[in-house]
Amino acid sequence: MASSISNITPVHSVSPNQAAVVPPTRQSAVASKPQAAPTDTVNISAVARASSAALTVAQSVVQEAIETPAQTAREAGAGDQQARRLLAKETAK
């Protein structure tokens, strides 16, 4: 059975230039403003700071222990006080 369509809305043709023009919205203007990054605060306990300091000292001791005498002499010549003390200690033996 065929039925006719009685309420058809006419379609207006739009040129491609008219279709591409979209007025700026308020939201796009708001979105273009830079947002401040959220900040976090970290509190390090005294125990954690002491542990970190002890680790740094241990790393320095290990580095000095595996350093060659030539490296120590170079560092002492460049003004490294720890290297100078080590050279003085070695020459005193």
C-alpha cells in the first residue's frame, strides 16, 4: 500500500562558504585561557631526610674507595679538599 507524504519542509541550499562560518562561542574563549597547573605539597620527615643524607654519604665513601690514585691526584690538583686530605694521609704512611 502506498501512502503520500503530506508535510514536507523545504530545504534551503547553503553555499560552502556560509556553512564554514561558525561564530565563536563563549566556551571556546574560556578554553583558550591557560589553566594553572595544580600544585602538590610534599613534607619529608626528619627520619627520611637523615636516611637520605646517610645514603649520600655512603655513596661518596664507596666512590672514593674505588677511585684510582691518578683520579685522586687530579681532583686534589683541582682543589678538592677531600682528595687533598686523602693524599696527605697516603703520603704520611
